Amino acid sequence: MSEDIRVLVVDESPGLAQGLILALPRRGPIHVLGPVPDAPEALAALEESLADLVLVDLDREDGRGAEIVGAIRDGSGRIRVLAASTQDGPETAATALAAGACGVLPTVRDRSLIDVFRRAVAGELVLPAADLPRLVDRLMGNRDHADGWTSLTGRERQILRALADGRSTPEIARDLGISPLTVQSHVKNILAKLGVHSKVEAVRLAWRNGLGSATRTA
């Protein structure tokens, strides 16, 4: 996968954007844009198709990081939003997911960020492995019995379990001996049956229903 990805940073200061620029390869596929200070500026850029992914700093002095994540998700349709924070742990992850983010940027920022951004754009869940067990425990306290849950086939449950365990589409395809396109077809069926619009939402629902061991990073 060699397509360029334009990442728009939403931050009160240039620190996050500058840190990414320094951490990423200069001639790599990730292009860091901004920062812009708030949701309106981010939405204006997205209306002009200037970015493929939005990265929002949660550690804002005004405390509006999660609010801005939600505003961008509500106003931009299917755009993927990642959260960034210097605070590790399930509390940060839970805040980001509740706001509509597809995950949290790792605090260790190196060449693996390219894979992180690619997975976020592809709709994968991006969370540190260490946070997943406690996060799942929190979510399982509020089990959700959505219509369609019992209509999932065995294969669909197998794929949803793999997604909940943090496996990517290519990994699932390899493990099951099927093509990535077949995995994507199953995922579309899963989303339709569960009445959700993204893999991240499906994974959250899976966790609430006790599906997935949460032993791997997404």
C-alpha cells in the first residue's frame, strides 16, 4: 500500500504537528497538514478534500479535545479521526472512542506511525495493546443487545472476533485462507446486520457483548 495520506492536525499549538514531521520520514507517504485550531477550520479543509485523516490533540488547555473530535465526526460524514494525548491508559482510550475517534496515536512516534495512519484511514481500530483488556472490561459492564446480533453467521462472528482482537483485514484474510475482498464483503454484512456504520462501532459492540480476547494491539 503506497498511497499518500494527508493528515490534518487540529491543535492549539504547533507542537504536535512539528513532532510528527520530525518523526516521519521526510520523503514518506504521510503528509502532515496544519495545525488548525478548531473544528470549523478542520471542517472547511475537509469540504475542500484537503485531508484524508484528522488528528485531534486531546490535551488542549481549553479541555475541548473530545468535543472537537465529536464535532468533526458529526460534520464530516465518514472521515476518520485519531486522537492524540500524552496520557496513556484506558481512560484516554475510552474518552477518544466515546467521542467518535477510531483510536489513539501511540506516544512512541517513529516509522511505525506510517502503519498507524494507514490503518486508521482503512477504518481499523488503533489502540495500545496494554489498554485493551481494561477497556473491554469497562465496556462489558454495559452490554448492548442490538437487533441483528443473533443473525450473524459463524463466519461473520469469527471475523468480528478477529477485528475485536485487533487484527487487520490482511491478517484476517491470511489466517482464514480467504481473500481480503472476501473479508471486506463479510465486514459489510456485519455492519449492516448490527446497524452500525464502521468497523470501530462494530468492535465496540463486540466488546460490550463479550466477543474478543483483546490481547493484541489494533
